[in-house]
Amino acid sequence: MSPQLLERISNCTDLPSLPAIAVQVLELTQAENVDLSQIADVISRDPALTGRILRTVNSSFYGRARNVGTISQAIVVLGLQSVKTLVLGFSLVTSVAGKKSKGFEHTTYWKHSLFTATASRLIAQRVGVVQVEEVFLAGLLADVGMLVLDRLMGEAYGPVARRSHFDLAAAEQAAFGTTHGEVSGHLAVSWKLPPLLTTPIACHHDTGAVAEPTLRRLAEIVSAASRCADVFTDPQAGAAIADVRERMKTFNLDASVGDSLMGELQIKAKEIAKLFDINIGESESFEKVLQRANEALVNMMLQSQQQTTTLRQQNEQLREQATTDRLTGLSNRADFEHRSAALWDAAIANGTPLCLMMIDLDKFKSINDTYGHPGGDEVLRAVGKILKTTCRPMDVLARYGGEELVLVLPDTPRAVAAAIAESIRLMISAKPVMHEGAKIQVTASFGVASFETGSPLTTFTHLIKAADMALYQAKKTGRDRVKVFQPNVAVAA
């Protein structure tokens, strides 16, 4: 950074500042003999800040088993570092959020910052780094230099800031002789934040510049987290997804961990945005982002004239990703609709029966609430494996949405389909799912509908509706049972 620009930053009176209460907390936590009661007393003087901290501590973001009613309890339960991070985070975000300009899109800025902060925390937890709270705050503040450059450069900064975030640092360096990371780091130093924060903030786009191993590791985590945020903010997410998968390997993690992390990231970031009272707009699920990226890659490949073995293998992988549910390995809804339409046409043409089975896992929300989303994911995978063992090659088994699965059985009479459903129901209830030492009892409700000669069901949409009606009756009458749609009864009613 040039001395002239540094002087302009230092002389700017409109920059975000560290609120007084945050300064006091920071000074008290850095004292040799830390007085926890005094820290709690300082925070408690601000009712709004106290309320936001307690609301966050008691949210599912921290996942504590019992409610915390006071700041003193929060410090004991979460630890001083977590509470200090919340104080600094809430104070600084409040200070920064009110300062807007017309230079660039602030909703995207906050979305990227909150996704980076949340991803930093998730990566640190998976890697086993102890400075989980530090990297969360570093991720949250890593891009604050964009706001500073926006104020200093005026309208000249807008076109630069609207670039892909991954290319932003290089564009800033070329245009202004500095990067938003350097400016963010300078601001963090002026706030007297410790090196555990200032270094990863300043160097998240230049991790090679950090010599000290621990600080470099933290900078690498924030850098990878920023790339995770790119997946949800860049219009073309394919390159970011591939980069995240590669970066997981630098943390000695399997590349698939990146996909799992990004699936969790979208949920957690949305939750933390509410806690910070920041609007980040609507956010696509990672599955949809991945599908868009795959479709874009397929289109690029179809335009290419290269018909090499590598290209064929890549196309096959993309086809599988585009038609397969990532969690269960079953067909996804789009593939189900495509293949089922062909089976329906064949049944109409040949006069053969076609049955549809809709399966809903009972009280699945309770499973998620009790065992967390990883427990719910494990249940879905286990039930999917049971269903696979019952399928014939011509059947279509898919995840229809959430905890709902579907099975299409061509050339199968209604009575046979009902017997198959009952057999699957018994298999599911007889085999609890093991997750982290816990035994999860699982049951499912089934709705079965069939198209046969003389059936009033004239379209595949009618068949889906009929199976759904039968499933509703199974759930309404007590769950863990099979109900078969009876067309004569339904028509008479």
C-alpha cells in the first residue's frame, strides 16, 4: 500500500470504528488477570447487545442443551473467547452496516461476508483447529476493506467491486495499488485486534506471505472459506466448486467433504444472518448451484469437438451427478420424472399395470431435532439402501424431496405392490439406524396407487396424486402403515 493511500485512509473520518463497549471488552480480555465478572458487567450495560448475544448463544447455531439466561452464564458455558467474538462481531457489524454507498451491491457483500465467516468456522471444526471463534470473526471482517475503498475511491470502485470475488484482489491491485485484504488488515490493526485476527484478515488472499505456521493456517482457512462463499455469490460457480474440493485436500480432508460442508453452509449462514439482523436475500441450495454448474459444464463440453476418452468419462460423471441425489445415491426428482414418464407411456401402450409407492419417514423433523442434520442424513441413506435391495432393474427409485421417497413398479398389480410396501415397511422398522453410538428407531408410512385396465387415473400426475392421498391416510391413521388408494371408493366419495 502506498504512503499516500495509507494517509488518505488514516485521515478519513467516515471509516468504521470500534464501539466503546467492544474496546472495553477487548482490553479486559487481554489483561493478565482476567476478571470475568467485570467483563460480564460491562457487556450487560448494553441491553440490546446483551439480548443479541443471549439469543445467539441459545440458538441452534451453538447447539447447547440448556438455555443460558445471563452473560455470566454465557461466559461459563461457551467460554470467554466465544463471548468476546460475539461482542466484537455484533459491535462491528452494527458500526459498519449503517454506512452504505451506491458504489457496489451491499447485499452481496454481506452475503459473502457471512458465508465466509460461517465456512471458516465449519472448516476449523473439521480440521481440528482450536481458534474456531477467531477464524469466524476474521472471516466476517475479511472484506471490510471493500467498504473503505468504496468510500475513498467513490464511483471508480463500483466497476472493480462487481467483478468475481476471486479476481477482486488482482483487479484492486491493478487499479488502486492495494487490495481490500490489506485495507481490512490495516483497519483491524487500528482497532488493536490481536494478530490471530489481523493476520488472516489481511492475508486471506495472499496466504503465502504469512511465515508463522499457526497464523498461516488460519489465513488458509479464511481463504478457503472465502472460496466457499464464492460458490453462493458468483454467477458461474463451477470453478469455485472445483477449487473448494481441491482445497479440502490441503487440509488432509477428502474432496467430498467440500460438498458436505457447502450443503451445511447454506443452512448455517442463513441462520447466522438472522441473528445479525442482516438481509442476505434468497440463497439457492448447494444442490441447485451444483446442478447449474454441471449443466453449464455439459453445455461447454457439448460444444467441443473433442471426443476423447477423458471427455466421455467426464460426461458420464456429469450425467450421474445431474440425475443422482447427492445424499442418498438414489435418482433425483428430475430423473424420476423423466424415467417415470417413459414407463407411463409404455403402460398405456401395452395395457400393463403400473404402480407408484410414496414413502414418508415418520416424524423426521424430530429425528433432525434430536440427532442433528447429520443424524437425519444417516437415516435417509440407510432407508435408501434398504429400498435398493428390493428393487428390480426396471423399477425407478428416487428421493422425491426432503424425507419423501418414491418407487415406481412397472408391470406390477396393485396387490403385489401393496405386499412389497408392507415388506419394506417391516424391514425399515426392524433395523434401527446407528449414528455416533446412538440407535435411531425409524418407521415409515406408505401410500400405494396403481394404474390398471379400467382405472380412472388417466395421467401420471393423477397417479402421483392418488399415491399421495393414500400416504396422507397412512399418516393420518397413525403412521408406520401401508394404505392403498382405492379408486372406486375415491370416485364414489
